[in-house]
Amino acid sequence: MSALGVSGAAGLASLATQEDTDRQSPSDWPMARYDPPGTGYNPQAAGPTDDVAVAWTHEAPAWFRGSTQPVRQGETLYVGGNGLLALDTETGQRRFSVQGPYHSSPTVAPASIYRTKTLGITGPTGIYGLNARGGQPLPLTDQTVGGERWTGPRSPAPGFFGPAEATSPVTANGRIYTAVPGTNSVVAVEPNNGEVLWRQTHHEDEGISGPYSRPAVDDGLVVVTAWPEQATAYRADTGEQHWHRELGKSTVLPPIATDEGVVIPTRESVQLRARADGSLLWERDLAGNATDSTPAVANGTIFVADEQASLHALSLATGETRWTAPFEGETTPVVTDNRVYAVDSLWALKAFDVATGEQQFEYHPSEVPLSPPIVGDGMLYLANRGRILALEDA
């Protein structure tokens, strides 16, 4: 009788959590880099301004290893890293955890055949769909069963260089778009069951070429880049190739779709290309050595690191410099209306004034690596290897 009572209580707790995970919030951050175009900018969110203090810390299970950007749906924070953690955004309390081959940032997707949303997530072995509410809770534990809804396209066995690197998926138009880890393919899949709606492959999975980046999806186009020199736009509904360009740049980093054009960073420079045909509108040489950074775009400004000595704010219309700030390493910044937040080389969080580039504060965690943050309700949320951090104004 007591066991039945525990199960019933767990079920009631699960129902309360379900309401929270479906509740919409202006601070939602439903996928890596915030939106399908990949801007890294939520105009409704606000973060700390002058300094930060730790609001809460969540010590993750021993199996967790997190360095990818968290996502947020309602009052639930989701973090991938050798599994999935779901936490309460206000307290950091764990709502559920699922261990598995899940390494990327998840993406929140609608699922018409379920009462709950699907989380699309990738890992070295393929693409997966998870229950956004975690499945059925096990009494007296924080574990659940039935959390995985489907397995999508699988990745090949690890090669000479080890397991495939996970690429964060994107939700748009009621579909999940993502690169297939360990291949040269990009797919559109159905969030209900993982069915492949279309698949496109460059270089027929030859070992001499690289996997596609995180897609930038906007206005009916899926734009992806890949080594060597590849930039391609596919029709989001059919997968038909819309345009393809060889950029003459060996390293091509993930794109960002904007109304003015597609921003494509390379090792040395930043390009803006026309959405209609991929033709070059302008290129700004930064004399960079960027290999792992992705820019953010907000209010007509591109924020990009050269991975040499600077973080640049460039005009989206012309590529001209608005400001330059000292900054040494790789980063994927996020932006609010008054701050740019950027983690330098996975170990130091820095905040800059959007208008001037003046550094406002710097925060060093007690362990590394530190993920790119997300912003909401005056807070910053970050994955930090074996724990999750929430930072607030000091």
C-alpha cells in the first residue's frame, strides 16, 4: 500500500512538472543559438549588467559531462551531455534525468501525436527524439523510463579519429533539421516518429570532406556550410537544392540567416551572401584564425571573434567596424539589447556593452569547460562540465 502511495505521489509531481514544461515564457530559448536562423539574440530577454553572482548550482549525476548550450522551455532548463538533465529554472532542482548517447543541445519540437513536446537531440551514434517531460518517473529516484520516443538516422561506427561530433538540431516549420553526425548529410525529420522527410548529402560521405554545420533555417530555406569551402541552401519543404557556392575558403563556420542576407564566417573573414542565389554581397577580412567560433547577430550588428585578439562588432549592412574589444579565444556569443555575453576559450565568461564594446565584467568558474550561456529573467544559465550554473546580478 505504501509503494502505491509513493507511485501516486510521483505521478502527481509529474503532472505538476508537465504544466511547467509546456508553459510559454518570454525567456524561452528553445534551441541552440536561440532561433532557427541562429542569431543568438532574444529581444525579450535580459541578463546581468554589471557583475554576476551564483544564484544556484546543480551538481549533475556522475555520468553527465556538459559543455553545450542549455535550452529553456517555460520553467524548465534542458542540458545535454552523455544524457539529458531537466532542471527547474528558479531553483535548479532536478525534474528528471535520462542517461544515454545524447550530447548536443536539444531542440524543442511540437509532437501532434503526444500530449508533450519532443526534444530532438544528437550524439555520436545518431539522432534521437526524447519526451520533454521525461517519461514515467521511478519511485524514490530521480530517474525515468520511457524517455526516448524514437531513434532517427544512425551514424556510422567510429572511424580513425574517434566518435562523430554531435551537431545541435533546429526546429522550424514543425520539423527538425539537423546534420547527421559522422556523415556529410543534412536531414529533415518528423518530430512525432523520427521519419526522414528528406536527406541531402555532399561528396557522398567521402572521408576527405567534413560534416555539415548546424543549419540556419529561415523563410523556406535551410542553409548549411561544410569543409571544404561548401555553402548550400536547400528548400526547407522538399530538400531541393536552391543554390550552392564554393567559397574559396578552407574553413567555413556555421551560418546565420538574416533579412539582409546569409552571414557566413570563415577562418580569416566574415561574408554576407544573398539569400536568393548565394552571391557575395561583401566580405570583411579580419586577419583571423577562427576554427570553432560562431557569430551572433542583433539589431543590424554582427558580433564575431577572430580567435586572435579581438571581438568585433560589424555592421550587417556593410561589414564596417562599429567597435573592437580585446578577446583572445573561440566563442559563441549571445546578445540582449544592452549586453553581449561571450565565453572566452571555454573558461571565462565576459560581458560587453552592446553599443561601445566596453567590458562590464568577467567571471571565472571553479572548473572548466564552460558552455555558451543562455539569457532569461535577468539570469544566465550555463553548463559547466559536471554541474549547471545560474548566474544573477551581483
